[in-house]
Amino acid sequence: MPPRGKDDARLKLLYELEALQDDLSTQWLDQSLPDDWSGLDWHAPVAPHRTRVTLRLDSDMLRWFRKLGPGYQARLNQVLRIYWMALVAGHIKGFPSDDTVPRLLIEARRIREENAARRGETL
């Protein structure tokens, strides 16, 4: 069905772009990850080190996470991790002039060059 107006067209465009992005991501992941990685965390799980903290949360947020059932603290951690990974990957910014990604890329390149130099390679 063709779009009826500008808003309808915009929504359809966003839907199509999201579907395309999902397809491209799935294809890329399917072609990029080794088959041996399937179930890797099940065969050899690695539990990250956990640190006990006292954290003050808004009552409504805590209530919502608790309603999700057992494991709500792990889900809180997962939400924080996803946000952090999105920052590091450059998908979102922590603040308007956030330059986290360039700093991380510069540091990664420096480390890669140091390792290559130790091995006698050039990049």
C-alpha cells in the first residue's frame, strides 16, 4: 500500500531501513563468525568478576526491573553494558562533544603498532 502522506512515508522509510539494516547485520554476522563459536559460552562459560556496590535507583525503575523476575540485577547490568558498548562503538554519544571512539581507535592503533613492531612486522 503506498504511503498516504509525509508522516506515513517517513514511518515506512524507517521500517524499510531498519529491516535492511537487520538483514545486512545478520548476513554479515553469519558470514563473519566462525562456526566453532556457536555455543562457545555454553561449553566454556566465563563468568565476569562481579563487584558488590550500593546503588540508588529511581523507585519506578527498580520496581520495573524487579517485575521482570529473578535475575533482574543481571538485566540491569546487561542494559548498562549495551549502553556502554553503543558508546564505545560510536552508535551513540554520551554528551555532545563526546570523542570516546576516536580516543579508543587511536589507542587500539598504538597497541597494534607496538605489537607489530615487537614481531618485526610493519603495518
